Amino acid sequence: MEKKTEGMLSPYRVLDLTDEKGLLCGKILGDLGADVIKIERPGGDPARSIGPFYHDEPDPEKSLFWFALNTSKRGITLNIETADGQDIFKKLVKNADFVIESFPPGYLDKLGLGYKALEKINPGVILVSISPFGQTGPYKDYKTADIVAWATGGDMAPWGEPDRPPLHFSHHSQAYLHAGADGATGALTALYHRYSTGEGQQVDVSIQESVVHCLEHITSNWDFRQAFARRGEGRNPAAGHQTILIWPCKDGWVSWSHGGNSVLAPSLPLIKWMELEGYTDDFLKNFDWNRPDFARISQEEMDKIDEPTARFFMAHTKSELLEGAVKYGVMMYPVATIDDMLENRQLKARNFWVELEHPELGVSLPYPGAFAYSSEVSPGISRRAPLIGEHNKEIYEQEMGISREKLIILKQAGVI
């Protein structure tokens, strides 16, 4: 079902030329109410081949990856490498506020569709370019993948075991998602600037730099302790022991870290709870939790704390531990699974999950809803992701006035 609602960006139009590296940028703008037109090559975007797929059936119209990142968009097919395709694109640009793209630097310039050409057509247009390493610099022509972005962005070295290579921990393209969000931020900043000047501009987003911005957990350690975390050290590079962050329990896992008297992870409330249920020994009862050097206690001492803690967690379910955490003031929370999140009463109370109809599949699927709420106009999903060329007739024929006969010719020529 499509909801026709007014949004924060309802007056604005976006032409989305991105592949998987920038799809989230258009989704964010669309959820904010902009009219986002996803432009794919004839036959469909290669990102449609990225799984997982609905019912594990590989099909360009059943990619859940595509579904997730292309909501709130209309979709057309257009080959901008043809002369006719370029003419159509230029006509679309006349009424567009944003063009977002993730081609290699210089690709649009070679087609005569770079920023210098677009601003002549529409001086107010904002071009958002998302690329692996930005539009300038010695790496600008290098290609990337998520693993490359995390490695070159510095957020791979700290993760993994100390005697093994660095760990790439993301499953899907997390670096691309960060870059897409940065692209949306840059687009809206440029729009604000346009209010003052009337001028558009090109926004240059480097995926590598988007990852670098995720290094606060590394840079903060340097600021506080003049030390960098090494693999296997936990969160504190100056610690004399390794820290367990995720603990198994009866039906899953919980997130908890002993921190002594730290305001970020005070241990004493948990220890008092453990004592009430008989899980403390003489070592825990006599341990000075207020000692200022807790971060530097020996591994032997830490093991004596961890062993009864592990037994305590394994004796309880996630729901029991959550209930107790609230009761005793423990900064601990169960690790939620997908099923847990779908049934989470807090998310249900805020109507977070949105059911979108997929008539072509004969089902409705749950989607994450608004990323924020507003007292005036909240963001929200307006429609499911488009099928290949789903809105060709609506946009080309009804909005642009291209005749049906002309569209048939363009289709036969591989333009649309």
C-alpha cells in the first residue's frame, strides 16, 4: 500500500543514480518526504542481485537488500550512456533539486552530465557524489568493497584476536550505509545553503572518510590514556586484563562488562544481586570494588570475578536478567535477536515496525519505520521499493509528456 503523505521535503525532487554504495542516501531523503526517482539501467540495477532474497529465491524483483534500501522511491529505467537517454535526463534535471550518484569520479563528466553541465541546466541543483575515496586525491580512481573501506578507514585493526589477522565484522555493506547517511546530511546542508544564496553545489562524500568518522572508540582512548587499543584488549588499552563484553545465558546472550566503580559500568549492583542468590564467594565479598586501579587488576583476579559471574548468567533467561537489571540498577541488557526486536514491546508501543504490502508477492512485510519522530511532520516510509521500470509510464508519459509511440521506440533502442 502506498501512503500519499506530506513530508518535510515534500516540495523537493531527487534523481537517484546510485548503486549499493549510495542507496541509503535516497531512502533517507524519500522517507523525509522528497519525491525520489530511482533511475536504473534498462533491465534493472545490478544491486538487485544482492541477497538475501525473499524465500531464498534469487530474483531481481525479490532482493530483500533492494527492498530495504529503496523504499519511498519511484522507479524508472534509463540508459544515460545514450544520446536520447542523456537528453531525457537533462529534462529531468530541470525540475530536480538533488541528483545523487555513486559512479567513479569523472564518469558523469565524460557523459556531459557532470556538475558543471548540470548547473547550467539548473543553477540550484545539488549533486551528491558518493565514491570510494572522494573526487580528488591519489586514491580517487581506486575501487572499493566494504572490507576495503573498513581497512583503509582504520576501523579494522582493533578487532579480532591478538594472534590472528584483523577482523572484518560487518556482513552487509556497513561502510556504504555510513556514506549514504553522510550523503543525506551533506545534501540537506547544501539545501540550507541554497536558501541563502540560491546556488546549488556538489557534495563530495568519501566512503573511506565516512569510516574514519566512526573511530571515536579509538581516538577517545588516545585522548583519555594516550594509548591505542590492540586486538584482544577489550575496550581499555591500559588494562592489565582482558574484558568479557558478551556473556551466554540460558536462552541467548547478555551485554555486560565489569567496571569496578566506573560510572559507565559499575559492578557493585550486579555483585549485590548475585549475593542475594548465592553466587558470590569470599573473593567477591571481600574485593574492594572502589579501588581506583580496577582497570589494571591482574588477569588472575579478573578470572576470579568472571567465573561466578558466568555461572550466574547461565542460570537465568534473558527476560529474568532484564527484569533483575531494572530492579537492582544493573547496566546490563539482553542481546536482542531479530525475533526479539519484532516482539519488543517498546518498539511496538511506538509503532516502529511498518507493514508494507507487496502485491506482486501476495504478502505484507515488516520494515523498520521512522528514524526519528517530529511533533510537526515525522519521516516515514511512503511506498515499497519499485519494480523494474514500474513508474516509466507515470513519469515519462504522464509527467513529461512523452508519447506512448515514442516510448516504444526508446525501449526498442535500449534507452529505457
